[in-house]
Amino acid sequence: MASEGRVTHEPDAQRYVLRIGNEIVSVVDYRVNGDRVSMTRTYTNPSYRGQGHAATVVAFAVDDVEAAGRTVVPMCWYVAQWFDEHPERAALLAH
């Protein structure tokens, strides 16, 4: 798993971003639909793939959505896979 970098929420851009230094490493884009947050795309810079960065930013995003009292609609395959790998978080999935 990735242990370096800093994840931030950029609500004006509707995304969560993991940076190492000033470089964007991984991003989760989303759209808010009432009490649901549709996570629409996950992207990791190719030179950083396979190091757990996407999982780090998705976990941060899911925690943030939970803290806001919302649920997640996984619109991209990676977020859906993340929930498959973390069944303990399934209560956060929108029904």
C-alpha cells in the first residue's frame, strides 16, 4: 500500500487528489446527487501504478463521504473493485 503522499479533497473540482510533492499521482472524480456520491473515475499516473495509490485515495474519499452522511455509487470499475475487496464498507453503498 502507498504510504507517502498527501490526499486532499477539492470540492470545486469534484475530486480527491493524491500528490507527492507537487505532482498529481492519483485522482478520484465524483458527482454529488443528493445524499449519494457517484464516484465516476479513478486515474493513477502510469509511472505510479501498482503501488497502492489508487486504493489510498479511494479509501480517503470513502471516509469523507461517510463523514458527510452520504452513500457511494461506484460508477467506475476500480471503486467497485475496492468495495469488493473491503466488504466491511458495504454499508456505504447506495441501494
